[in-house]
Amino acid sequence: MTAGRAGEPAPLLDASADASPDRARRAAGPRRSREQRTSDSRLRILDAAVACLVESGYAGTTTLTIQARAGVSRGRLLHHFPSKETLLVAAAQHLAATRFASDGLAAAELPTDPEARIDRVVEEMWTTFQQPYFWASVELWTAARTDAALAAALLPAERRLGAAIRQTLDAVFEAYADRPAYPMVREMLLTSMRGVALTYGFDPREAATDPHVEQWKQLTRTLLL
């Protein structure tokens, strides 16, 4: 375009003239908003995936059902999670890791009396095996036995989660961590609770009154005090 005639406004040739702090702030606002929306949609997808796993099992959970429940577009779901395996593993691990910390031992007010403290830790540990994320994990463990792609995605995530759980237990059992029997007690509680919890899948009952709870308390007190 030729230069403007007399009396016409000169064309804007230097766009940098408008590169003011105000414009930068206006540009930064939408970016932050998009980042928040991205984070929110990811969390909705993760929550929807766990809900589908718990209600419908691994075989009945598809990316389409998760997408519908989360209320996101197909493109948005695939942007976050390109495969069903990575999505479901991320969902179960995310909820287990965050809720184990926020809803369980890390947030519990523990007594100072040694026996009472051990009893409370055992009770809090046991409640984590009654949560939806535990059953979501069970669905994945079972499916991974015959699904190589799922197993490959699940194994490193499970190892990371196991390390985080043991770190939390080491913190609440700090006063007894130097006992020779402590590593054995920690593993006994984790594996035994997992095994007992699995039976609730076909034999639901009142978890708080399960006789194993008192046995776990007695064993832990005997071996650590």
C-alpha cells in the first residue's frame, strides 16, 4: 500500500509501539486462564476415569465413556492422554497419591501415647483400602495380567506410588523406624491389608469392625514397642 494522502491518518507501520505493559498484562491474563482451564479439564478427566473404573470395571471403561462423563471434547481428552492405558493408570495413581496424603495418614491427628498412636495409624491405613481409588487400582492390576501395554504403563507408576506410601508410613512411624522389626511390620501391614481388602469385592461387610484390625494392632505393638 502507498503512503496515505494528505489529511489521511498515517498507516501504523510499527506494531511494537503498542507493546506496552498493559498489553502484556492483557495477553498474560488469557494465557493463565487457558492454563487453568487445561488443568481443570485434566482433573475432570482423571476423576471421570476412576469413577468409570469403579462402576464399570476395566472392560466396561472406554475413552468415550470417560469423555462423556468428564464433559470434554475428544480432542481435549487425547491431548492429555493419547491412550486408554496411560489415562487409566494416571487416573488411579493420581487419586491414590493425592488422597493417601490429604485424606489419610498425612492429615491425621495422631496421639502422642505410643500404643494409641500405633492403633490410630493402623486404623487410618486400613481406611485407605476402602476408598474408590483402591478398587480402581484393583481393576488395573487384574487387567494388566493379560494386557502387556497396560502392564508396561502400570509398573513404573505403581513403583512410584509404593515409594510415596512407604515414605508416608516412615514419617508417621518415625519413632520406631530404627527398630529392627520395623521394615517387616510395614510390609506386613501393607500386604495383609491389601489381601483382606480384596475379599470385600465379593463379601462386603463393615470394615471398621473387621477382626483383622485388632490383630494388626496387637502385632504392631508387640513388634515395635
